[in-house]
Amino acid sequence: MDNNSIFIEKLRSSGLRPTKQRLKICKLLFQRKETFHFTVGDLSKILKHKFKEKISLATVYNTIHSFKKKGYLKEIAINSDKTYFDTNTSDHHHFLDVTTNELIDLDDKDVKKVSIIKKIPGKKIKSIEVLVKIENNN
Amino acid sequence: MDNNSIFIEKLRSSGLRPTKQRLKICKLLFQRKETFHFTVGDLSKILKHKFKEKISLATVYNTIHSFKKKGYLKEIAINSDKTYFDTNTSDHHHFLDVTTNELIDLDDKDVKKVSIIKKIPGKKIKSIEVLVKIENNN
DNA sequence: AGAGTAATTTATAATGATTCTAAAGTAGTG
DNA sequence: CACTACTTTAGAATCATTATAAATTACTCT
């Protein structure tokens, strides 16, 4: 069973029809060892280069949003006008290199546990995200 | 010496001319006990209500950016299309209430120290920001 | 395989935040 | 007061993202 069939199955079992466009995007996003951090604009450009047939920008946006809703992608909060996504959906944190604007994954084991002492009545913690900004040594 | 004179002096010593507009924005931002989290759009609306004379949106943007550059404001990274600013420029973290989209300050003493174990050669840590997302207990 | 339907894709328009522009106004200096 | 550099301003421009509505495609049921 090749990757394509796996993607088709996965999509179908998520209630998403396995269209040509979605399969291409799956290939690009999930057929890689390393985590991938991207904006929808980035992704659209890469798709254009990699495949001959073009995928409409609107479709890329739609797809990324469905994937996010299904939990296959994570949105990342960094200081920016652009929205970044991450193929690593596990609980983890990030380095942001402010010199190059590059994002680097930070495993849970790379961060000593963060404990929040303050409590807000009626509220519960949903997630704890650590963003470590780094820059060049001068 | 009233607050206004203090603002005038502060602005001048930062190399910023104390204009009517900047002084009004200073009053609104810095004459308060509590930290203030806002977008430029928010601020513009509040200014419109509080003062009779209108301040152009472009001016509000310009001013906020100068203040940020001078270190009087901090930009906050939250998952959004909008850019948030914070009058608390000290090292601190935030709760983001995803139900109401409200931001709440988290003192350093409310967070047990975060230590980053991973090192990147040639890079040094500039800041560590923790964003704790909270939601209603169901 | 063909027909019917609901989901999907698409180009394009619309939106909304932010930045740019260039002209008019203002503060600081002498 | 006059000069110059800094500011403000309205409006246009830009850029990411979302909405729209028509055309296309996937799936189901015969």
C-alpha cells in the first residue's frame, strides 16, 4: 500500500473527500521526516513549483483550514502579520530566530517543565506555549 | 509638576516632539494602574471617544510604533491576524482566554522558571515568552 | 455505466489591518 | 519672525485572508 492510498484512507475516514488537490497537499506536507513550518502563501508557491497543475489559492486556504480543524496541523503564535502552521501537532514549543525569522522546534525534553501557579476561577488551562526568541551572538 | 509635564519631558528626552496627539496617547496609555492590552484599532476608537479632536489613524499607528521602538510598549505574540501591544514592558507572560479573547498578565512569580536546555551555536536567547491558553470549565 | 446530490474547486471580489504617500501643519532653533 | 526638520493627515496602496457564486468533481444509488 503506497502513501497515496494511506492519504486517501485517512482523508476519507476524516470525512474529507480525497481530491487531487488535497492529495498533493498531503504529499507536500506529510511526506517528510522533518517538521514543516509554513504560511499558506509559502505552501501555495511550493505547490506551484512542485506540480504542473495549479491549485487555486482559495483551495489551499480551504484545505489548510480543514486539516487544522481535523487536527492534522497546528497554528503557531508568533509576532507577525502572517499566520504560521506546523505539521508537528504534538505538544511542543519553538525557537524563533529573529535574525532570520526561522522557526525551530523545541521538544518537551528541551524545556524544563513550566508550572503555572496562578489560577483563574471558572477557567482551565488549554495549552501552554513557550516561544523562545533567539538572535545572533554579536 | 503634573503628568503632562512628565510626559513632555519623557518624550523630549527620547527625541520625540511632544505633540498634542502624542500627549493624548500617553495619557490614555500610561495614566493607569493596570496593564493595558490593545490593538491600534482599539486605541483609535477609545481616543475618539475620550477626546473631542480626532487623531488620524495613521498618526496612532506612527505613534505606537515610535513608542514601541523607544521601549515604552511591547508587542505581544498571540494567535491572530491583529497585532497586540502591552503597556507592561517588563519580562512577563500571558493568559489568553480563548473564550473571550481576553489577555491577562502573568507575573514572573506566577510561572515557575522556564529553563531552555537546547542550545543553538552562534545564537543567544533574547526572550522567553509563555502564552497560557485558558478556556471555560465545561 | 449513468443520474442525481452534495462536496469541492475556482476565479474573482470583498474585507480588514497595516503601510505608504505627498501635501499641509507644527515645534524647535536662532 | 523665519527657517528647517519633524509630524500629522487623508486617502490611496498593499497584503493576507475570507466570501461569493458558478463550474466541476466525488460519491451513492440504481
